[in-house]
Amino acid sequence: MKMASLMILVPPACSLIGTAVGVVSTQGIAALFSHGSHGFSEILYAFTSMGNNNGSAFGGYSANAPLINLVGGIAMLASRYWVALPVLAIAGSLAAKKKVPASPGTFPTRSPLFVGLLVGVILILGGLQYFPALALGPIVEHFLMTAGKTF
């Protein structure tokens, strides 16, 4: 469970910590073309992409500052290796276990209940990890755009 928790929590932590560094640093703010909630969305997207993918950015964010490159590189490195290492540890642990026959207490993984629980856990974890940051950026920007304010 510790390894599964690491696997689930490290990528969002890397992208959210990188976003925090980008928001509070002068180099991160200087790289913005738009300020306000749209600027926050640009920084959030850039670091989320760096932490979970290969690192792209909005057209309005110039992520070519030394500090942003360093923090983005650390986010990419930590997100890749701190997900791969727990997966390998879980695989090694499962490979070392002896096979136990199914009993009445075994939870079947081929049932709609398992699929529903799995999808629910994924949605709840994704919501808890990213909703506060999304509420500060894209959601606020949507409300401001419907009020007639643009960036």
C-alpha cells in the first residue's frame, strides 16, 4: 500500500509543487503573457504536462527561464522514476507471493462492482488532487469570461 500510495501521489505532487514555484518566482511570472487566472492556468498546464507527460505549454507561457527549466526537469525526473520504482517493487512483491486458491472472502475482479469501485476511486483521487488548483485557474476564468472579462 505504501508503494501504491507513492505511485498515485508523486506525479500530482510534482506538478503542483512546480506550479507553486512557477507562481511565486519572478522568472515564472516574467514568462507569462497573460496574468490573472489565465496566467495561473498557463503555469498549471505547463507543470502538469511536465509532471505527467513530456512537457508542453500554452502558447502564452514562455517556459524557457532557467528556474522553470530546472524545476520542470526535476518534476519530469521525479514523476518518471518515482512511479517506475514503486511499480517494480509491487511487481517483485507479487512475484514472491505464493498462489492462494480463491475462497468465499476473495473479491472478484471480473464483476461490475469492481469496475465501478475502480472508476470511483480514480475519479475521487483525481478530483481531490487537482480540483483546488483547477478551481483557481480554469473555473475562475470561465466565470470571468461569462461576465464579459477577457485576458
